[in-house]
Amino acid sequence: MKKLQLLIVLLFLGSLTVVNAQEESKFSLSGSVDAYYRANLSAPNKDMTDAEGESMGIQAPATSFANLPGFSLGMANIIAAYEGEKVGFVADLVFGPRGEDAVFGSPLYSGGFAGSSQIVNQLYMYWNVSDAVTLTMGNFNTYLGYEVISPTGNFNYSTSYMFSYGPFSHTGLKADIALSDNWSLMAAVMNPTDMTEFNLAGTYTAGLQLGYENDNGGTWLNLLYGDQDGKLDGDNVMPAGMSSLGSTFQIDLTTGYDVSEIVYLGLNATYNTTAAGETYDGTSISDVDGDGAGFYGVAGYVQAATSEKFSLGLRGEYFNVFNSGLDGVVGLDEGDGNVFAVTLSGNAKITDNLTLIPEVRLDSMSEDDFFFNHDLAASKSLSSFLLAAVFSF
């Protein structure tokens, strides 16, 4: 399988070289490579065992990507794009742990094993129908949230809880409409979230975004609604006790502006809830009683350029889980719990291509038994240090 993936990449790059020589202005090749070192300050940096000999696990925030111990790999990212007057495409390939985590919903075609789809982060084509309307079809990264998969698009290297448990990618058809010079609208019909190769559930998700942008930044209101795991079908043979969740609704606000030549302020707020759904008792399908479950949160971002080569940024996030909406993410008391996380990051520009990101992070849970300290006693907080290197081209 590794040889097959390597062959695909070599053929892909080789074909681009041939075509690029013919139409230099329409093709581009870009990407990034990143790696990092991570260490806990308030907890051990290896798997420990308790008095009963049970593994206590490696301590890290339950957020995406930057949570491996020691010297760790991020990902290699290769993006090929064709931009014509009317049509174009983007083929975005990823390799490494961060890439695998980003496309976790894409081994479906190969029966749960890592196939060639596991290196596809984005793969879409677009058609500029007019100056105001663009149609896009394929697999594209999510429009919700403040942060993105590629470390080149984030100031902080580690990611927020809201980003980690919102959608990563969608596959479907979307229309981007320019309402004016400042206002835009996006409407989409998509497979269930992160079901990127094909639709296994038989249900679809609607997406909507209203955006406002000016020279200093922008504000986007994002909506998502749809059933993410399909409906129970009485015509199918099902075991008693089989259940399905109801529809998911998420509303998300993202905004960020340069307030001066050196200071930038950003904000992300989100609310996600999934209905209780339905169950099969062996005879009939019935609705499940109970309230929806999910999460909500808010994060603020402050960044300041201290010089042309160095910037400092602070992210503060409050994240709350209700009705057991997420398992193993925060400490829960009868299904409810929250975490407050503060991340201080520096961005040091070594060259135009290479950025070093030193980072200190503190995660504090509402419950005191989620983490443990150096004495292996239960703790509600975890402090950690990280140093990342990100190369872009």
C-alpha cells in the first residue's frame, strides 16, 4: 500500500511538471512540512501504570494534532492547483500523523484500512458561472470555525477544542455568491460530516454561511444542519437495541480584525447539539426521549507584532460539554463538564519560508480527575510546552 501511495504521488507530480511547462501561469504547486517537540510540565511524559498495573495513558489535552510526546512529526502537505478563467481544481495531499488525523473519515472505500483516499485532504473542482457565482464540487475543508488543518494557517500550533470537535471536511456541492463588494453568501448540500469518500448513511447535510469582509478583516456566521449517521430502516434486518442519533445543528461565529498596524483581535463562538434520535426494540422503531447533547464554547485571539521577525499571540478558550455530548474530552459530572485553556505562542520568522513556534499551554478542567500530576495524583489541570517548526513553500 505504501508503494502504491508513493507511485500515485510521483505520477501526480510528474503529470503536473509536463502540464505546467505548457501553461505556466495557470498551475501552482505549494505546501508545507512541519514537526514539533512537546513535553508536559506538570505531568509525566510517558505512559504510567497505577497500583493495579493498569495503564494511565499519556497525558495531553484531548485536542487535535499537537498532542504526541517528545519529538513528533506533523505532516507533509502538497497542494496542486489549476486556476483558469472559468474553471479550476485543487488537489491537496497530506502525509504523516497530522495528515492522517485530518482525514480520519477516509478509509471507508478500502473497508476501514488505509487506502489512497487517506492522503486526500481536499479534492475539488470549481466553475465560475459568473462574476458573482462560483460552484464547487468535491471534498473541501470546513467553512466553520476560526482555525484550520494546515499549521501555516494558524498562529497557535496546538488547536482549540472547538476546532477539534467541529467538522474537518465536507464532500458535496456548494455555491459561493458575491452579494456585494463586502458581503458574501455560501450555500451547500453535503454528505454527513467527515464522510468524505462517499455517502454511507443515505442522509445529507445543509450548510450556510453569511460573510462580511473589508480591508481590516471579516466576520462570518456559519450554520450546519443534518443527520450525521443515517436513519433506522425497518425494512432492514436489525438487532434489537440498535439506535441512531438525530440531526445535528451547529451555529458558529468567526471574526477577526486588524485593530492597528501591530495588533490583531479574533473571536470564535460555537454551539453544537445533536437530537436524541431513535431506537429499535426488536419490533418497531421509536423516538428516544431526552434532550439533545453536544457542546458550546468561545475563544478569543490576541496577536501582536513586536518586530518584523517576531509576533506574540494569546488564545483563551472556554469549552463546555452537556448531556454527555462528547466522551473523553473533558471531565464530566453526570454528563456535564468544561475546560478553560490558555495558550501563549510566539511566531519567529527565521526566513520567509521557516517559522519557529514556541508555545506554553495550560488546560484546566471543571473536574479534578481528568489529568494526573508527577505524583500520579488526580489533577484538574495540565501545563505543557511545545516547540514547532513549520516550513512553507
